[in-house]
Amino acid sequence: MTISELRKKYHEQICQDLLRVKKRNNKEDYPNNADGDSNISVKIAWEILNQICAHPKSENLSGQRAGKVFERITKNFIHDSFNLLRHLRPGKWHYFLETEISNFEQYRDLAEIETLLIENKKLATTLGQDYIIKPDILVSREPVSDNEINQVDKIVEPSSSVAGLTPLRNSNSISPKQMLHASISCKWTLRSDRAQNVRTEALNLIRNRKGKLPHILAVTAEPTLTRIASLALGTGDIDCVYHFALEELKNAIVKINDESQIDMLNILVEGKRLRDISDLPFDLAI
């Protein structure tokens, strides 16, 4: 299966389980990834929906439920698409929804810190308690055995202390943990508070790690470029933002011919801050 076919399947699943037309009395109906109070948001969302959904459904989904469904569908796409690239990025990979980062090698000490904070209220007041976060989607890799390392040539010796600290070797730990490879935030829509939540989560991952920093990514279906920019612009915390249908978004922006949206689209894409969902698995292989 090609990446194009997987992308089409991804959109079909979103149309089937998630993308809905909200009905309103005396007002224009609108897709549920749009802001009904914003004309530009509704216009763009309709243009995207018409490109990917042949028979859109009418149903009210709560924001929380929509978010959970978006996470599930996106996780499945990442699993299937990254698996296509296993020859480029070999390893035993695992995919999770909303799992504590303390389950992974770089953040294993956080569980002990959290216990201390629970027991010591004064310390918790000083340092805060938001150490162990649960990102929407996580991708991890299993450490490897010495037999796997030595399958072509003898590289390591079990009796030697050389390369005795790296977490990639399973034998270097009594209780080895998987290594967190990527943390992915999923936002069906974007408002200023949601963008800030993603940045706060990213800073937590950056500051509290011991070892390699995982990829820190965000995926959204937000139709309005100016709102996407609230998350995508800037550097240092998030690797990149991925749109669930960037090509369709580009077509929509051209069709409605809104100058401010066109300018922001060019800034984000040319500035390498916004990519399509189909780019994400390739970036994970880096």
C-alpha cells in the first residue's frame, strides 16, 4: 500500500467516524472542525470537507469525544504509515494513546519524583505536580538484545563494560524500559488555550528528560491558518505542526482567495512550520 492510499483511507475514516455537519436553526450549517462564529473558518472548513467527504453525516459530537476519535484515527494512520518505512528505520515499535511518560526510559525517574511530591505537600507547592504528563499519542522503541546487535558481526561482548550505559542495549538494565521516540499532540480544532497546552506539554518533555529528546509533534484539523500559526510559529519547543489535509487546505485557501490566509499559509509552509499528515511518518524516520 502506498502512502497516498493510506492518506485516503485516513480521510475516509475521519469522514466515517468524526467529520460532521452541525445543524443550526436560522443559521448556516457548518463542519464540526470549524468555528461557527467565524465566517472564514466556516468557508475553509466547507471547502476541505467537500474535497474529502462524498456523503458527510449530520450529527453532534461533543468536543471531548471528537478529540478522542481524532487521536485514535491518527494513531492508526501513524502506525500503518511508519510501518511502511521499517526498512529505513528498523526496530520494534509500539504505539500508545495517553500513556504516562514515566513508562519510558528518558522519564523513568519522574515516577519517583511524583511519589515524593504526593507525600510532601510543601515540596509540591514549591515545584508543582505536573511532571508526569500523558501525551495524546506516543511512539516508542524497544531496546535490543546483544544477539540482535551481533547478528552481522560481533560488536559487543556481554562480559565487557564497554557500551555498558546506553539504554539501547537491553542487557544494560535490570528493568529495561522502552525509549520514547515521539510525542504527538492531536487537536481537532485550535483555540489559544489548546495551543498553549501543547507548548506547555512540549516544555515538560524537554526539561524533564534524561537522554535523547523524542520528536515533539502536533497534528490538527483546524481550518484557519491564523489559528494554526498560534501553535506553529516559533521554534524550540515543537518540531513541526502537521495538518490532517494540507493539500485540501491549500486548495480551499486559493478558492476563497482570502489574502491574510494565503499570506499565513505561505509563511508557515515555506518556513517549514506546517506540513501534511503524509509527511509525518517520514519525519519520524529521521
